Amino acid sequence: MWNESLYVTTEFERACSFLISTQSKIWSTVGELIMPGNPFTMSGSDRSRPPRAKETIAHLHTLAAQDPIPTSPSTSSLSSVAAVSAQSPTTQQILTAHLLLALLEAAPHFALSLARVKEILGAKESMGVTAIGSGAAIRVLYGCVAKRLIRIDRGGGEQTVRFDV
């Protein structure tokens, strides 16, 4: 639904352009992580193209709101473990979705201080996502840096985390 009070400015157009390029970068770098087995490719017919930004953000919200797979299942049956893992996202998926959402919601610059990112991910970790172990949030952060999805700008006195587009 169109909001008539929303004015299209050059800043708004820049943000929209940024979101489109970021959405493509998300699917090309961590698409398999956030949606294992997805049929999307960055080049090809419209059928195989990744979802648009709105659907991508909705999927990230769904992932971020879920609970991770327990590290030590109460039952030793392999079939029950397979059923749980088919339905529940991993800690890495949840924290990656949480990180991406935090950056996407940090408009207009889509950047946060490194300390704030660690605080956000640490808060998510303390809410029960530590099922895999301590340090999962830092591994997710630097995993996204290694895939060149995000970068950490270290100049100007404060370290800033932003998308690498």
C-alpha cells in the first residue's frame, strides 16, 4: 500500500537502489545458508531469480524469530534428529538473519558500530541461541566479512559494520 505522506527524494531513491543491490548480494553470498536448497540463481529466467527485497526481509524476519536446533537431542534416534533439522534453522542461520536485519534496519546509512553489532548479536545469543556454543555471534560476523557480504571500516576512530556493495 502506498503511503501518500512518503516523499520520493534522492536519498530515498539511493536507499532503494542500495537495497536492490544488497538483496542481490545477500542471495549470491549467503543464499544457500539462509535458505538451504533454494532454487534461485542470480542469472537466469524470472522463475529462478531470488525473491524481491520485501520477501527477502520477510524470510530473514522468519529465520531470526525461530529457535535453533538443540545441540544434544534428548533422543538418539537419527530419524527424529533429521526431522528436527529439516524444520529448525541452525544457530548460524538465525544469527546471520539477525545480523542482516540489524544492518537493513539501520537506515539511511545501513551501518552500525562494531560495538553495537556485537551487542545486538550478543543479546540474541543470550536469549538461547548459544545452543551451539560461545562465540557463535563473532563467527557469524566474520563469516559474512569473509564472504564479502559485509565489511568493517576501521577508520575515523570508530569501527563501522556495513554492507560491502
